[in-house]
Amino acid sequence: MDDRALYTQLLCRLRSTYLWLNGYKGFRNLGHLGDHNKMVKGTVPDLTEGQDYEFRVIAVNSAGQSEPSEPSDVVTAKARYLAPKIKSPLNDIRIKAGQIFHVDIDYIGEPSPDVTWSVDTNPLKTDSRTTITSIGYHTIVHTVNAKRTDSGLYHLMIKNSSGLDEGSFQVIVLDRPFPPEGPLEYEEITGSSVTLSWKHPKDNGGSEITLVCCESSTLDHAATKASFRSYVIEKRDLTHGGGWVPAVSYVNPKYNHATVPRLLEGTKYEFRVSAENLQGRSDPLNTQKPIVAKNQFDVPGRPGRPECVDSDKDHIKIKWTPPISNGGSPILGYDVERRDRMTGRWVKLTKEPTKHLEYDDDHVQEGHQYEYRIAAVNAAGPGKTSDTSAAISPKPMREKPKLYLDGLIGKKIKVRAGEPINIKIPLSGAPTPKVDWTKNSSKLPESNRISTETTSDHTNLRVEASNRGDSGKYTITAKNDYGKDSADIEVIVVDKPGLPKGPLVYSNVTQDSVSLSWSPPLDDGGGDITG
């Protein structure tokens, strides 16, 4: 009798079970897998993707079955080559300073992709507060004691030999605002009050400064608790002694000046102002020197920054706003000064102070750039000059609008669902054009998600948390009295596709296989269906 193995059986089992199956799908005879003394190969079909399996072999001849071989190493049923894909949604994150920032992103890809993190185009690195871990098809960024400097656009890129995938999300760390910008100046002093001015903080801490609250020492406790907050002004009596006390009741948050009332005439005071948001109060900005509350005669405060309202090749017309304080005496007029940027020298244009809040300069040269500043004049003389205007060129201010779309390749924008749509288009035109946006020929309404902004040199459309419904043809139209310009921009929001369209049809059925057919989904998610 020939005792050579007539055939072999290939058995497999799930790693999580103890049951060995012939070819995994029941005890199905695979037949002769190879000749004696030759390398024997076999294929086990119908495995479940992602499951771990072990395999072993039994030799069979006319006398029966051999003992099973030793099990193979654990094998995971998965594709050998797979383009990377970020699986977890990349949502914007807002946390308070001092808290833990933790993000865990799942992804796929074979071979295992390389992972690269960056923040605002700078590589994100592990340090004493931040740990970056990438293992087991997920990557983790863990930052303790979060700081405002951790805010930014976080970008994740995964890459292997089969391709790459990338995505971004915004991290905002909320903290107390920076102190108001100095100097804290006295705009007007009387026997019973003082008017102070300052500049807004450079950083609001990630939260909008709420409302301005300035408290007075004469307010009762209940009234103080009920006050709204944004800037808190405090005073200290240096004549009679004592500490810092609240000084003002309320100022609208869009202003950066306030009048402190109920001062004692002849008393010396110093003041300080702090910015406050929902996260707390900033460090204070102090006055540089104390003052005595008394009626006094002084020069006016600074006028507003000059702005160009009209220009042509032979003239420039500017306007400005009056100062907050007249110095205790009526303003007699304004001195206008000009600087040619080619010479850098300031020249006074008005022989006598002009009584108007505008000035037409008709001694200009085409091709030059000019800057202007204004000083208010009262009986005490000219006050401090205003902030210098922007550089102004003598050129026509009657210009047809023009949109510059060079930065939009093919006039097409593609974003991933959940990410913002941000379309910034440079433009020109004088006066500044009025810009309208439509989507698929319907007017685009502004909402909590959709906002637009137009300045003299650009217009911007931003749609937060985009979805597939935001895809479509966006039309921008810029218009003024001298013409208009318009352009179409295709926006594609990419998301996972919809369900395949049924019915699911059995087209060919055999004893060991089934062929199926169906129709593609109605929505391909904005991209080609890959499988």
C-alpha cells in the first residue's frame, strides 16, 4: 500500500476562538494541494477583514489523517497595499489655558503610514508639555498646561508608498486678555472729573472682551455685582491715602476712552485700566504720572486719523474727526501737515487753522505718495498731532471694479466636510465697490455660519463647518457707480458617498460563489467612487 500523502487539508481558526475549521468556511475538502516532496500551497477564501487567524495542516493518505502541524503565526486579514485615509473627524478645539489638550486620530493605510504634525506650517515637536505618539493606526497629541501660544492651525499628514492624506483643525486656547495698550493718557482734567484714553489689547485671550465696566467707590455691593464687564478703571487717592477702588459705572465696549466722575477737587489721583473677558482680568495699565483734580486750561487732544475721501492726478482730499477733548477751550481750527515719502520731511500746509474737518490739497505730483497729520488748535495753542494717515497717491478715485482671481486655480475650491470654506479675492475700484455673493443664482444670506467682509483691496467669504449642501457655483459681483465685475467659483465639499442604490441583484450563483450587482449612489461625496 502506498503510504505517501494523497492530499493535505488546510485548517484555520479565529485567534479569539478554539475551533479549528477546514478552510474556515465549514469542513470543506480542498482536495490535492500539491504533490509529495514539493512545496504545498493553498488559499483560504472568505476571511473577515481585520480578524486575526492561525493556520495548520493535516496530511491525509489511505490509512487516515496525520496529526496537525504546529499552528502558524497569527495573521491579520488585511490589504497589503492601501492608500492612507484619516478616519476620525478633525474638529476645531477650544479649551481654557491650563487645561489638557488631547486629540486621538484614527487612520488606515498599508504599509503603515508615516505621520507628520505641524502647527501654522511649523513642525510640532515633543517637549516638556507636549507628547506626540503614533502607533497602532492612530496618532495622539497630548499637551498639558495649555497656553495661548499653543493656539493655531494644526495640520496632520499621513503618507506611505500608496499615497497620502492630510487635514487640519483649529485649536484656540482661551486665556485672560493682554493688558490694554498704552499710554493711558489724560484727555481732559476738571475739578470733578478726568477723561482717560487707551488702546485696545493686542490679544483678547481668544474671547471677545464683553462690555466695559468701570465701578465707583460710591456704588453699593449689589450694583457692583450687576455691572457688565470689559474694561475696569480704578483710581487711587494719593492725598488722603487708601488703595485701589473702582471708578466708573459703564462705557460702551467699542470705545477706548471714559470719563471718571465724582473726583474731589484739589485731590491728587492716579488711575489704571484692565481688560476683562470670560476667562478673567488682565494685568492693569497704569497712568505714567498722577494728576490733581482741578479746572485747567490746556491744548486740545488728538484729532482722529486723517482719511482720503477723494483724489485725482492733481489733488488729494482728506477728512478727520475732532478730538475727544477740546482742552477746556473752544477749538479755533486745525493745522494740516503733509510729508512726501520721497523726502521724509513734514511741511505745514495751512497758513491759518482751517475751521473745517476736511482739507483739499491741490499741490501734489503724480507718482508721489503723501502722508498727513492734523493738530487741533484752541486758545492755548496747537495740541498733539493725530496718528499719521496711510500713504496716499494722487490718482483717480473713479475706477470700475476689478476682481483678481489669479490665486484660484481653475476658479475651483475643494474642501473636506467640516472644514471652513474661505474665499479671499483681491479687488480694486473707486469708490470701494459693493460686493454681493450668490450661490446657484440665489442670494447668499449671512448667518452664524456664513459671513462676508469687503475692504478697499479685497473681499472675503467664509463658511464655517462646511457640508455637502454648501457645494455649488458661487458668483461674486463687485459694483460701484462706474461699472461692475463678476466671476463664478466652483466650490466642492468632499464627504463620504451616499448609500449604493438598490436593488441588490444576484446575477450568478454557484455552489461556492455569488455574483452581485447594484447601482452607484446618488451622491458620490464630491469625488470618484474608488471601490
